[in-house]
Amino acid sequence: MFEAILAAACHITLYLWHRQSTANNWLVRNRLLVNWLILTSGVLSAFGLILQFPEMWHYLPVGPVTQWIRGGLMLWAVVTVGSTITLGVARQLGKSSWNSDFHPARRQFLTAAQTMLVAAPALATGFGVFIERRDLRLVTQDIKIPGLPKDLNGFLITQVSDIHLSPFLSEQELAHAIDMANDTKPNLMVMTGDLITRGGDPLDACIRQLGRLKSDLGVYGCNGNHEVYARCEGYVERECGKLGVTFLRQRNLHLKRGAATINLAGVDYQVSSKPPLQGAEALVDGSPDTFNLLLSHNPGVFKKAAAQGWDLTLSGHTHGGQVSVEILHQHMNIARFYTPYVYGQYEIGKSKIFVTRGIGTVGLPARIGAPPEIVAIRLWSI
């Protein structure tokens, strides 16, 4: 949604630039055409904004065509944002290129540079749609836990998250991800929400693939916000349970490894309009040789989780920003407007969280600077 709002602002900026353009500028010579292009682009981006609200999804036809239309409009909005920004840079580069005294060779170079700058966002988006979106990786992550019971030293947790099985991710691609997760041979397998994107997506196929996950101590999960949107939280819990995948909904259970106990808990998606983790403090186990592990799709709960005494929280939800651009060693993406915990490992006191980029995409059928992943987390004591 934020991309579409930003695109609308960029359309206004683009229009003002166009109106202020000087004579001999191509934009002026083709003013009528450019006006129509700006108007059409603005309408498409506005329509894309409307279609991003989950409340609208229940009124849209079910099927891949609808989702690709939504995704295409978001792609258009993102390309427009990037092109408008680069157009501003190109205009600054080209201010003097139209001077009659300017050397023709240098003028040609600047014209080519302008063209490349304006085309770059479209090229990057195409890369994100056709290449990086499908570049699934296995990421290994060491996490050091203060006071970790010695029998859990070297314990391996494999995390699968944000599948979003939909027209943007096929069951065959998901099956490959499941195989990759199983190949890690973990002690514990977890799934942290968002099996699908909206009602009508192939939920049963996703559940069938999740039933193939294996680990020494079993497979456990929690619901994400898209299970809420699709109104299928109870269905996921029931049908996954039939296949041996336990979804934890505001409850915990104890797993044993040697003399150590893992107190594993899961919560449904925690909405921002309510205080997070209400009642979850009662699920924390303060016994010696107990490791408290929380599954929460939304990483925004981390401050509260740390205060309650959870040793480690595993989350997804952000997709690592999904479209993330590194500028001066800082990753700029939409998720940073919603949470400081976008991707990777964070800590507060003795408590840790790991936020994964997940597998699928939502809204925009592309990943740029945030490739999909399966995460193998190794626990170490300090």
C-alpha cells in the first residue's frame, strides 16, 4: 500500500516537473502525450492502492488473473517511483546538454546516461520478478543464548516462513523449499505463518507440503496475518494437525532433549491495535535447564517478549522488506516504516529474536535485495 501512495506522490511531482519544463525539451514537444501517460499511470497506481487493502479481497474474483492484475499494478507503482526519482536526477544531468554550444559527443553521452537512469528501475524490477524472486537460498545462522542448557548446545532449528502459496509461487517451488528444509536434518522444525495470501489460494496444497516436513522433535507452527485475512486459522490448525504439524495458538508444550527442556509456545498474529502478547507471560517457564522459545509471526512483539522472559523469538512477516535497497550500509525498505526488526538477529538484554525473509511474496510479485530463504539456526551457549 505504501508503494502505491508513494507512486501517487511521484506522479504529482512528475506532473509539476513536466509543467515547468523549458522549451526544446522533449517533454514539452510531446506535452499532450505525456499528460495522458501521467494521467493513465496515476489512475492505475490509485487503483492498485485500493486493491491492496485486505478488506477489498473478499469482493474480488478468486483466481490467478485477479492476483496478477493486483501484482502488475504494484509493479507499475514501484517502477513509477523509481523512474520519477531517476528522472529528477536525469533532468539535472541534462540541463546543459541542450545548450547549442555544448559539444555533440558529450551531449550524446549525457542523453544516453539519462536514458539508462530512467530505465534502471524497470530493469531492476524485471530482475526481481523473474530471477531474484525464485532464488531460494539456505541461510545458516548461529545464535548465542546466555544460560542455554548444555544439552541444547549445537541444537539445530530450521525455520520456514511466509510461504504465500499463490499464483506467485507454485506448489512445485514450495516442494523444492520443503526438500531444502528437510535436507538440513534439524532437531526442531518450525513454520512461522502466512501459508497463503488470500482466500481461494491453494491452502490444502500448502498444508499437504507442510505435512512432508520432518525433524527429530516434530514440526510446529503459528498463524500469520494472512491466515486471519483468509479466515482459516482454525482450519489450518485442524488440518495440519492431521498430518503431524502442530500449530500453537496461545499455548505451549514441553519438548525434551537429554536433561534440557524446550518450552515451545506459539501465538496467533498479534495486531498492532492491541497490546502484544497478552497472557503470554503465563506461558514462560522459569525452571532451571529450560529454554523458552516463542513463535510469533509478527516481530513487532519482541520488546514485550524480552520483558516477559522469552529466550528466543522466531518471526517472519517482513519478507526482509521484499524490496530492499542498500544506501550507505543502510537497507532502505518499506518494512522499516512498520518495525525496527526487519531482517536478521536482534537482541534486548539476554533475549534474542531472528526475523526471516521467508519464501514467498505478497502484493508485489518481486524480490529485490531480499532473496527468499530457508533458515537453519544453530544454538550455542555463552
